Amino acid sequence: MDKTLIFSDSIIFSKIEDQKLTEIILNLLNENEKNNKSALKSNIGGFQTEPIDNFYLNESFTAETAKCLQNNYRMKKQSKLNLLDLWINKNYKGSINIPHIHPKSNFSGVFYVSVPEKEGKLMFLRNDKTAAFTDNSMYLEGSDFHNIYEIQPKNNMFILFPSHLNHMVMPHFNNNPRISVSFNLKLCDE
């Protein structure tokens, strides 16, 4: 007997340890907070910057994304990777990001600058909720029947995922804020 996987979604994990990158992110965050330049996206509480255009950040996240894609997929044709936008998130104690997707992009990602050791999980929610209509997960072990995938962020963690995946950020209850950078990328013809 054979089992065939008919649908799948993948999340790619990497790590970026770059002190200059961290310093630039924290400086940009402080500058935006000081000037009260915020955006309302999926955040309830906390602070999200408006889109940021910074060469070093753009190059760092585009290069890491390209490396992740090349190491995990076979490209069908020559293509170019464009960073569409990026923004910095600062979630305070109890802040959340409600379930959302990132339309008009192929891949989205997050880089964690500073996170509490526990809580504040990144949760991916199965877009197709029909697995919840059965109780198979009570009897069978396997990801075929899961509706949620949880990730406990760590400092310097880089996560890349297809933009259509529904996701959210759970609250943390530490007094120190959680700081991350989110971004969207598009594949296009060269």
C-alpha cells in the first residue's frame, strides 16, 4: 500500500546573525516610534512601522530568501525576486496579530530580532478547515489532520512561507517587547 501526499505547504527556517542588521532595525524602529510613524495592519496593540525602504535590510532579506528558495526548490525558469515591502513590528505585553494572509506576493517572511523565550507563538492556520469536521486526530498520528502549526520564535530566526498561508501571532506576557521584521516578495520573469 502506498500513501500519496496530494497537497502540501512548506515553511523554510533559517538564521541570520548580523549585528549591523539588528542595529539598523532597532534604529529605524526607534526613529519611527519617535516620529509616531505607524501603520495598522494585523496588529492589535503594539506598533508596526509604515513600509520601510532601506538598502541593507532589502538586500539582506532578499539574499536570504533567494538562498532558501534555491536550497529547497528547483526553479522552472530564470526569474527575479523582488522585495515588495517590509515593516518592523513591536508587540508589547498582550499584543497580538490577528489571522491574515499577504496578498499579491509569492512569499512572505519574518525575521525575529528580540523575542521572549516563551509565548508569542507564530501560528499557521490551515486554510481548509475541513479536517476539523472529523475526529481523526484523536485516533491517528500525523500532520494530515492538524489545523494549526505553531512556531516558538527565537532571536535571529528567519522564516519564509507562501504568502497565501493564513497566520497569526499569539500574545506574550513578558514585559519586554517582541521585535520582528515582516516582508513580502514576488517572483517575476527576468
